[in-house]
Amino acid sequence: MTSTTIYNPKYENSWALVIGINAYPIYPLDFAVNDANAMAEVLNKAFKFPVENITVLLDAEATKQKIMQTFLKYAHNPELGADDRIIVFFAGHGFTKPGNRGEVGYLFPIDGNTADLNTLIRWDELTRNAELIPAKHILFVMDACYGGLAITRFLPPGSMRFMRDMLQRFTRQVLTAGKADETVSDGGGPRAGHSIFTGHLLNALEGAAASADGIVTANNVMAYVYDRVAKDHHSRQTPHYGFIEGDGDFIFNVPAEEKSVEGKVGDDTLIAVPASFAEQTENKHEVATLDLVKEYLTEEKYKIKLDGLMASKIREILEKVGSDDFPVNISLDGTSCLERLKQYEEIVTEMQAIVALIGKWGKPDQLHLIERVFSRTTDNIDSPGGYAGLLGLRWYPVLLLMFSAGIAALQVKNYQNLHSILTAPVTHGVNKNNTDPVIVPTVDRILDAESANVFKLIPGHERNYAPRSEYLFKVLQPVLEDLLFLGGSYEHLFDQMEIFYALVYADMNQSERGSDVWGPPGRFAWKFSRSRGGDNPFSVALAQADQQKDKWAPLQAGFFRGSYERFKEIADGYAELLKHLRWF
């Protein structure tokens, strides 16, 4: 297994390497030193970077050796830990040279010489060495123009992310002043004595790029600077930005940690990337597979191609979830538990997006594709021996796929698709002698994992009322946000999905339990216990059904045998269960 570092939703320490060079022998600059000094000042005064942790290299000090030596010290600094952040700011010249595989970008130290590339700092020399540094977040801000940036992705405008979740994700991000064929404007910007790029950057850091909650994130800063510099009438440059690695976000001003109610239920701040800036279209692309799925879903003539594509993607998953990679006879702690969950998530991320597209846009004759995903991924999933918690976790990928497809169907109120997703037949059991709707064995096996306190092992979830629900809530959001653009509606849709997950299971299992009604409670159950009025998700769902009765869309789609009386029986019984829940 690969090692997974567990990050906390905070920063333990902050570090900065700030470089500014005016005194180039050829083509000197006027304001790079001012830019560097201003950057160091805002980091210290506005964002509490300790003065002793900010290294400023100006003009003659900014040699290649000194810059690289200072940067590489972060790799073996005993005071620098996994929950730290680092920002590297460079104001000076950049240089680009064409290579066999594309452009190669360089930073120009004070002693650099384009006739001797060994005197320059190759951009990817910094990014490669960054993997040696334990800090979870590194942000490179380069007031220089050059090419060769290996940017993997960026968040489209309007995308939303949970702040605490981003603090717990590894990331390497970059923002540069311009591309290879552009010239940095050294002055003429919104602040006298500063370049256009740094002038807008300082405005962003001092509040112009803050979210509605006053939080300043790298993604919002990058979006703001991109927009302002690209539109500045003195500018002839277009910034370049995005993720080099990872999917977290550098947070400049983390609010003081607030305890949620009794510390039992997760709380977070949803932050949006501004939607009003010019899009970075040259980097805007979607995974080729998802483009094909979208195309194949639109016309009958692609039926065979879509079938073949799904088969190949299912095979990829089956090859990766073998028992050899996920042994079930070992003990788990918080680190190994999170490690296993992350491995499962990585394996099914692409399939999550595929089934979400089918859940949202699929026609009735295409829903068998999701059924096949469930039936094949549950083949040989059960085992006669092993730790119950780990055996239960084998169904975690199915849970991810079910919720991804279900939330997508709920986004467009496609209850027919939701019904097909939750009731897809699967054969399960050690001897494969049981055939049930997929929701039944999924709930049962995930309950085995919950009973073994597997989800409570996850750092930060030890005291959650519903740790499985809280963890799933955060894990699904980035994947579905990028695909479906859910924004603030995500939590509502997640609650709806959990309510169907609980009530449909309860409906299918009541006969086996006699008169008892039971289904897996999630975050919505806590909301019900906190507010018995009509302003909690469960009560709202019941009120809609009570108002529309047999005309309620989920009943028309086949849920609860199409009967309002049956729904009422299950819902009322579940409401009683929620009233008497004893959170542990």
C-alpha cells in the first residue's frame, strides 16, 4: 500500500521564500524589490507568517545557489511539519526555451545567463524538489512570464469547495504573471511602485478576493488576479494558474477553529471560486472518457460503443480491487483505515463520474449499464473469513457509486433513474446464493464496518454522531461539484439521497424485522433531532409526500410500491425511530 499522510484542518506553521530582483545587468526592473518587500509584509501582518520564517532574497542575494539552497532547506528542516504551508514568491525575469517535448520554463536569478542554461533555475526543478518537502500546501507565485508549466487542472469559475476539507488535502499550486510569449509589465498597475501583477495580487490578498465569509484562498486569489490582470488596460499579459499536484487549497487566513454543537456533527464553510472572470479556456478540458460518455448517451446509434466502454471501465475496477491489495485479516488504525478508503476512492473516481452522468441523463433503456456496474463490482466481493470491518469496507466503492449516481438523478428530479439505481439486482453472499436490490447488501455490509467503528477511526471523525455520513459528505463533493456544478444545493441533495437510502432500505426490510422500522441514520437524522419542526430535511420530505399523496413523484416512479399508505407507514415508523435515537 502507498502511504497516506493524515492532515489536520489547520496549519501548524507558515513559511515563505520571497525573491525580488531589480538589478539585472541587462534589462533591469524597477519594482521587483518593492513587490517582494510588500509581499513579505502582507504575509506577516495580514496572515501571521512569523518574521523568522520569511526569507527575503533581494538583488545580489538572489543567486541561483542561494535560492535553491533556501528552498531545499525546507526538505530537511526539523521544525517544518506535514500540517505546514509554504509560499514561494518570485518577482523578476523568466525565460523559455523550446524543447523536444514542448516549452521549458526557467526563472532568472541575478547571476543568470541565457547563454548558459545551467545558471538558470528550471521551473520543474522546483516542482520536482517540492515532493521532498513534507508541508501539505505549497503555493508558487511568480511575477514572471515563461512557459513549460505542467498544470494538471484548475477549478472552473463558480466551483465550490469546503474549506476544512481543502485544508486536509495535499496540494501544490501555481500562479504566474504571464506566458512564454508575453512581457511582464513592471509598473502601470493599480498600485504605484508595483508591477501590474503584484498590484492586483496585493489587492486580492488584502480582501478583494475574499469569500463572503472573509476567507482568502489560493483559488480565489488566482481567479481574481487572472481576471484583473487580463483586463487591465495597461497589461499585455495573461496569468497562468492551476494545480501542479493534489486537490487541496492554500488558505491564507484560516478562521479560528469553532466547535460545532457538542463536537459531534461536522460543520464547514463552503467557498466559491468567483464566476465573473474570463475563463482560462486553453486549459479547460474534460477527461476524454467523460466526453465519450456524454456523446454516447445522446443517440441510439452509440449504444454498442457505450456498452463496450462501460465493460472496459468495469474491468479496470475489478483488476484493482483484488483481495491481495486489500487484505481482510489485518488490524486497522486511523492511518491504515484512511489509507484504505483513499485507495478505494481513487479506483472508482472515474466511474463515479460515469454513473453520475448516466444517473442524470440516462434514458430507461440505458439504466441497465448502472445495474451492470453494481452486479459486476459485487462479484466475489464477499469472503468466508476476515475482519468484519474490512469485509464491510469492500462494499464502500459500491456506496460511492450509488450515492454519486443517486445525487445526480436527484439534481434533475429523475426519480425513475433513482429507483433503478437503488433497486438494481445483485447476487451476493459467500456462495452467491442471495439476490437482492443493491441497497440491501450495501447497507448491511457498510453497517458491519460501522459496527466495527471503522469510520470512527478516521482522524477528525472520532466524535461524530454519524462518521460514515460525515466522511461520505465531504468525499463526494469535489467529484460531483466539478461534474454537476451543484454549488450550495449539494448539501440538500446529499440529505435527500440519505433519506431515500434509509427509507428504501427500511421498506425492503420491515417484513424481516417484524413491526420495527429501521434504516441507516445519517446527518439528516441529527438535523431532525435538533429541529423537530418542518425545517429539517426529513420533515420537509414527509410534508411533500403528505401534500401530494399518491401523486408524489417518487411514488409514481415505483418507490414504496407506488403507495402513499405504504410510504406513510414506513416514514411514520422511521420518525419514531429518529425521536428515540440515542447518539453515541
